[in-house]
Amino acid sequence: MRNTDTSYYLTTALQALQAAYRANHDLSVATHLSQAMDALHRMSHQSSKNGRINQQAANDPYEMDEFNSAV
């Protein structure tokens, strides 16, 4: 459920920034909006990437940790 909430908020923030970017006529503000949109796109990509990794990872309770001193 957390990934769904994160995705929703990222999408909402991106849509708001894109609307502000379209309505804006000040170049300096547009630069900041563009940077914020880029950061949110990267966060969205990272969030979806981490979600896929967590779904694919299978925890083996008998697998030894490489830092275990007994190994």
C-alpha cells in the first residue's frame, strides 16, 4: 500500500508542477519548477524500481550472511 500512496503523491506533485510550469512566464521560476519536476521524476523512477526489486526478492531463512563470522 505504501508504494501506491507514494506513487499517488508523486503523480499529484508532478501534475501540479507541470501546470505551474505551463502557466508561468518568469524564466527564473521556470528553471526551479523544471528542476523540481526532474527530481520528482527521478524519485518516481527510483520508487518503482525499488518496488520491483522488493517484490522479486525472495528471502531464504537458511541463507548465510556474507558477514557472518562463522562462514
